[in-house]
Amino acid sequence: MSMGRVLVVDDEADVRKSVRLILAKAGYDVVEAEDGEKGIAAIKADGNALLVDTIVCDLYMPKVNGMEAIAYFRAQFPSVPVIVLTGKPDIPNTASLFKQGIVDYLVKPVEAEKLTAAVHKAAQEHVLFKDQFAT
């Protein structure tokens, strides 16, 4: 049984693969996107953000960067938790991101246990939110 679906948005193929393997081992289905533009397209293609339980998003990517993608995700799908996973910590933007509603801020390389724990916590919060509105 799946623990939930996670959208991983990162321009580094090795990072996406590593995150996918870690989360798949923990029981999650993973959808990958190589930049913010593709991440937005992936969640739109889903047609229903409730099918995505958590988004893990890098900050520095080509085309649509992480700040822009996160702003879109939070505006269009406010119930879906967003976790930042970045290789370039940006302290001034961190506070702004938390004000936008991200649930965690992780720095690459991230330990498998820390990533899994953050995603599990976020996915559980999303499931509880969905359950409140189930009819």
C-alpha cells in the first residue's frame, strides 16, 4: 500500500533519482519534474492536487525557479504541503518561504531518515486535511 504521492521538483537528475529511491523505499509513489515549469505542469496534469500529498522543491532551477513554483503551488493548492530541498541555503528567503506556508526546509545532501521523516509528517498533515473535507 502506498504511503502517498510526492512531487519532486529539482533540476539535478541525480538528486531526483536519490530522492525517488529514498521515498520509494519508504513506500511513496514519486512523480519527478526537472524544473518549476515542469512541476507546475505535472500538478496541473494531475487535474486534482489532492492526488499529490507533498511537494519537495529545489529553489535554484532554470525556467521557473523554486521561489516562483512554490508561490504557485501555495496559491493554487494551499492544502498540499511543500518542503524545500536546496543545495544553496538562502537565509533571507527562508523566512519568506515559511511565511508562504512551506512546512520544512532541508539542505542537500539530506540524510535519508531526515527526508523520509519530513515527507511523512507533511503527507500525514495533508491526509488529515483531506479527511476534514471528505463527504
